[in-house]
Amino acid sequence: MGASLPPKEANLFKLIVKSYETKQYKKGLKAADAILKKFPDHGETLSMKGLTLNCMDRKSEAYELVRQGLKNDLKSHVCWHVFGLLYRSDREYREAIKCYRNALKIDPDNIEILRDLSLLQAQMRDLSGFVETRQQLLTLKPNHRMNWIGFSVAHHLNSNASKAVEILEAYEGTLEDDYPPENERCEHGEMLLYKISLLEECGLLESALEELRKKESKIVDKLEYKEQEVSLLVKLGRLEEGEVLYQALLSMNPDNYRYYEGLQKCVGLYSVNGQYSPDEIDRLDSLYKSLGQQYKWSSAVKRIPLDFLQGDKFRAAADNYIRPLLTKGVPSLFSDLSSLYNHPGKADILEQLILELEHSIRTSGQYPGRVEKEPPSTLMWTLFLLAQHYDRRGQYEVALSKIDEAIEHTPTVIDLYSVKSRILKHAGDFAAAAAFADEARCMDLADRYVNSECVKRMLQADQVALAEKTAVLFTKDGDQHNNLHDMQCMWYELASGESYFRQGDLGRALKKFLAVEKHYADITEDQFDFHSYCLRKMTLRTYVEMLKFQDRLHSHVYFEKAAAGAIRCYIKLHDSPPKSTTEEDDEMSKLLPSQKKKMRQKQRKAEARAKKEAEEKNEELNAGGASKSGKRHVKPVDPDPHGEKLLQVEDPLSEATKYLKLLQKNSPDSLETHLLAFECYTRRNKILLALQAVKRLLRLDAEHPDSHRCLIKLFHKVGSMNAPVTDGEKLIWSVLEAERSTISQLHEKSLVEANNAFLENHKDSLMHRAAFAEILSILDLNRKSEAVKLVEESTNNFVPSNGALGPIREWTLKDCIAVHKLLGTILHDQDAALRWKSRCAEYFPYSTYFEGSCSSVSPNSVYSQLSKNSEHESSNHSTGSQNAGPIKSNGKLDAFKDLTI
């Protein structure tokens, strides 16, 4: 570096490098200018000056200087290395790798460049190149521990675990007998555990166990040692030894469910699906009774038997489990029991049990068979549990009566209002749900979780502005809205995006969905720093797990929701493109003068509101933009806050396809992925790709209404196409004919016959009848009235409830809303849609969508009365309380008043 410079300038060049490494950029810049004053064409100095400027956010100058430096000295490995660092800082990893390779052609043994190259290869999963680079590093510096470990990990990632073991053994051969010293025992122990996990991965279980016991004294993490040992023993079939070890682990932590599962495996009483014979249930029961005697304070040993016990034994065990938790007042009791509702019959037993407890406490103040009196709060927590139970079973009226009684009993418990909010949400009254969530929030303004629950309810009620004001109460001062983005608050962005989509604001919806996608890109980039850190700190097993997690990162449910939301926005944008200025002017010219005046007033108000919001945000930025040191931290202003530019895409479907491919790659087992693929490809006339989506739908769930709908739609579209002319069209046609014969639903049947067969198989299901009706109207436009009649003749049968309090019906609110939209927008029968709405208003009296008699939109509902009372109360508030602002003083009634306007 700087070899062609005189001694004085060579020292200055070293100072530039040191200043860059110590982040003293101004000092480095000054030294670079001093060299360039005498040697203005010195390539390496120009490059280093560019790299320094890059760290000072002067990117355009940086690139210009680095390119000029490289042009002046193409044979300098420093110039190529710096160019690679510049690309790396901009996440242009492939270009950075090319630069590093050019640098290595000039200086093949440069350790810094090789190390930087290896990090990029790990990031880009160039595993064969990663192995090669790590081998070079080891060859150049074999006395460095990190090089041995890096070479081993590279082979492991490249699916060569046996070679990784050999390298670790060779490394151990270079160590002295008294190694490691006291300050390196943890790192060495981690390396040994990593080696044992590699032996296990290779299938060498005996060798792994032998190595583990041999190196016991050198492994610091004794808990991990025991867990690894017992895992190997169980895999080797040495179950008696495994049982002893699991008992020892349970004595250390009797609430670890994995230990109980392992113990069951050792005694031969484990089932993956949770199904056991009566004899196995008796043996398990006796096992857990003996464990219960040993670990009396363990909740796991009491909870696990509820999963396998049946009948009276289940009832007795549930009774013993529930009673102390109700006395203690554990709000999460229902969450703990909720998995039991998937077991046939257990929900009915729980209902009878809790009702008996409620009756006994209400009448005598004690549990059945007990002499001791219960505290008054026990009744409240029993009602709280019952309310959640009935909410889970869809009996919202009973659930609300129970939770109202609990609130009347103790009106100061926050959880009661949160659960009432949740019940109202499930019942379909999002506005009232948001109001009660806000009441819970106001009872403890310092609780972030309750605040977040309130924000969720507000977004579900499409009150985005109020939700945003509530959410930013827990963000830093300054640009609060952007803080939610900086904190990667994905649940908020997804809920906001869904709300904007429901309201038809595609620009803002897209902006929120794409913000979530950006977070996942950032998470992928964040792994870069760990490639060197984990090798240095020897957290090797966690490092490999992290890389595997990163490889399946885009299969996470939040990404799936964001990508699906963005695709739906683009599809809607394709179907209803935004109007051009000329079209808007034409429409304005058709309006009456009074209507034009109203339209212009609305536009002016909207512009004024947007301007005011922008000014408020700028004021917040100016107020909070200065740090203690006096330096201003000005974030770049969002040039497109409402997502208007996102709507100006030439081909929305090609944008949708980008995200669709990610979904197809990472979420292939989701029905929604292939439904969206079908919608995209049919619009783009990609018939074979649409067929592929249909076949995947049929593979996942052939009887699903959407699978049937897509299947018939596809072949109906094919049937309405012109006869093939070109060779390509003929080839597509022949593929379709061949594939049709392999689909059992269409084999030797017309589309009408296939549709009729589908109805015959599912005539009692509302959504299947709706799918049949939609397809019937597509296949024969003259049979729309028949399709509507078929939907209206559907019956909402009762579900067998085994004596449950109140009737439980089959239909869900979500399905009924979908059918209402089908009648109104696809079958275009507004009268039928109104009849369906009034019918569903009886089934779902709390639904605001169907304007049920008990919902907040009904003028006679209790919530509307409360809203009117709140208006009267708020008029009597003092000036001081009014100045407190709508968020801090916003209770249930005030919030509800805003929500129902």
C-alpha cells in the first residue's frame, strides 16, 4: 500500500488507512488531500479518499474518485479491494465479489481480501467458493484458530459433515494437552459440542456419545451436555439410561415439556398424533401421578395429563388443575386450555365443570366438596373463563353476558375489557371492540401490550388515523410514524395495509405491504455481520441454525401476508386502473355546477389537510432533530408518503409476479399462494401456468370451494378461446387436453356435469353451494336466478352441542359476508343481497356489516345509547381535561363516539 510514494507521503497514506479503520474520517480526508496536492493522479490515494467520503454519505463523489483511482492504477490490489468495499457498502455483493477476485489476481495471498471474500461468499451462499477461500486462508495462516473453524464450517454448509469432523480433529491434534486456558474454556466447549453434533449428523451416534463422555471435563455448558447425551442415548435405543437422565433433567427443571416428552419415549408411551390405547392411558396416568408426587409445584406435570386423559378421569384432572388457578386469578388460564378444544368432547366436559364451579361459588362461596371459602375474586375469574369459553364456541351473546357480569363484579380489572373487546371483534362489531380496547388502554397508559391490542382493534375498525396516534404514544419523539417503520413493527404495517385495502386506498396499502417486504430484505442483510462474529466467538451451532433460518426466512407468515396483500393490490390495480387527468376532466364537465362546486371544495379540503399533516411532521422533525451534541440527525423525507407513485406502474401484473414467485418458492403448501397465481396468470393469459396453479390447488385440497372454482373457470376460459393457429398454440392445446383427462373431477364429464357432481358431494355446505352457484352463472348466464335461489335455500343447521348453553350454528360470519358479496357483486342481484343481509343480521346480531340489532350501528343498541350519554358527559368536562388531548383522556365512550361517526 502506498509503495510508489516517498516516505513522508507513504506515512500519510498509512494514516489514511488507520483513520478509516478508527472512523476518524476528517483526519483521513486531510491526509489524502495532502498526498493528492503533490501526486494528484495517485490511484490508491484517490480510492481511499473515495472510501472515506462514502462513509461521510457523499456517495456520488466516492464512486467517481474510486473509479478514477482504479483507472489510474489498474494493477493495484488496493484499488480493486476498495472498489469491492464500496460495492459491499451498497449491498451490491456480486459486483463486490468480482472486485475482490480481481484484487486476488494481483495479490493472491492477501489475507484481508480473502477474509472479505469469504464473508461475501457465505452471505451469497456460494458454498463451493466459500470452501475454497477458507482453505486458502488456512493454508496461509494455519496457526489461527478461526481459520480452522471457518474451514470446517464451510464444509458443513457445503453438505460435507464428515470432512468438517476430520478438520476439527486435525485442529485438536495441534493443541497441547492442557488446552484450553481458563479464559477460552467456553469457546472450546462450544467447538466440542459442535463437533459432536456433526458426528450425530453423519449418523455416527456411538462415536458421538463416546466423544461426548470423553470430553466431559472440557465442556462448560453442563445442561447442554446432559441434553446432548440423553438425545444420543434415545437415538441409540438405550432407553433405560435415557430414562435415568431425563429424571435428572426434570429434577433441574420440572416445567420443561420436552423432558416429559423424552421420558415418555423412554418408557414407550409416546405418540406423535396424541392417540393412545386405554391401557397406555392408564400407564401414562400412573406415571404422571408419581411425577406429581415428586414435583408438586410443577404446572407442566398437572397440565400434560389433560391432553391424553378421557371422560371422568379428564374431568377430575381438569378440576384439580383449574381450581387453584381460578383462586389465584391467572388471566392466561383459557390460553393454556385452548388446545383442548380440538379434542372431541373435552370442550363440553370443561363447560359442565366450569358451570358447576360457577354455581357453587355463586350460591355458597366455595368450591364443590370444599369447606374453605373462596375470595370474592374467584367468581369474577370464573366468569372471565366462561366468557372466553363461549367466545371460542361462537356463542357470543352468552359470552358477552358473562363478561358484563364480571365487569359489574370488579370494574377495575383491565383483562375483562380486553376480552370483551375480543368477543365483540369475533361477533363482528369492530367499532365497539375498538372502544372497549381503548377503555382497557386508558386504565393503564404505561402498558405497551394493551396499547398494541387497542391499535389492532382500531385498525380492524378501519380507524387508521386514530390507531396511528395511539401507536406512536410508545415511540420516540420526533418522526414518530417513521419510528414504527424503523422498529420493524410488522403487525402494525400489515394491519394498516389491510385496512387501507378494505377502504380502497391502494397506494397506502401497497406502501405498507412493501414496507414489510423491505424489513425481510433488511433481516437478510443483517446476517452479514455474524459470519465473522460467530466464528470468532465460537457460537457455531447457533450460527448454522441462523443460516438455515435465513434460508427459509421468506416462508414466515408475516412475509406471506405482506406478499399476498401486495399481489391483491396489483391485481385490483390491473382490474381498475387509476383514471388519467383527461378522464377526470371529462367527468367533471358532465357534472352540474353545484356538484362541481362540492367536488372542488372536497379536493381543496383534502389538499389543505395533507399540507397541514406535512407541516406538523416537519415541526416534529425540527423539534426532535437535534442531539445532545448539537448535531442534527435529519432523516430523508419520504417523497411518496401516500404511495401515489407506487400506483403509476406500467404493468401491475408483472410487479405482482415478482412477489408471487417468492410465495411459490417459500410457501408452496398454502392455498392462497396458488389462488393468487391462478388470478395473475389467467389475467396474463398464461394458460399453462394457470393450469399448474390449479393442479397444485387440487393436490393440496381438491374438495375446497376455491379449488373447484378455479378448475372450472380455467377450462371454461379454454373452451371459449379461438381454435389454435400457431404451432405454439397447438402445443398448449394438446397439453391441456392431455392434462384434462388426468384430472379425476373432469374425467369423461362436461363442466356442467362436474359442477353438479361437486354440489351433490357438498350440498350441506354453504361455501360449496356458493361456489357451485358462481360457476353455474358463469357456465350459463340464463341460470343466474337458479344460482341465487340455490344459495338462498341453504340452511344454517345447529351443531350438536351436548347440552351447551345456547344454540351453536354452522355458518361463520366470514363465510356469510363472502356470500353476501357474491350475491351483490358477482351474481348482481341486489334484492337477494338485501334478503341475505337481513337474514344474517338475525344470525349475527352484533355484526356491523349486516347491521345487526345489537351492533353499534343500530340506533337502539346499548352501545349507541352509551355513545349518546358520552356526548352529554363530555360537554360537562372542564377545559383542563379537554386540553389533555383525545388520546390520553380517550375512554371507552369517547373513543366509541369517534368510531361510530
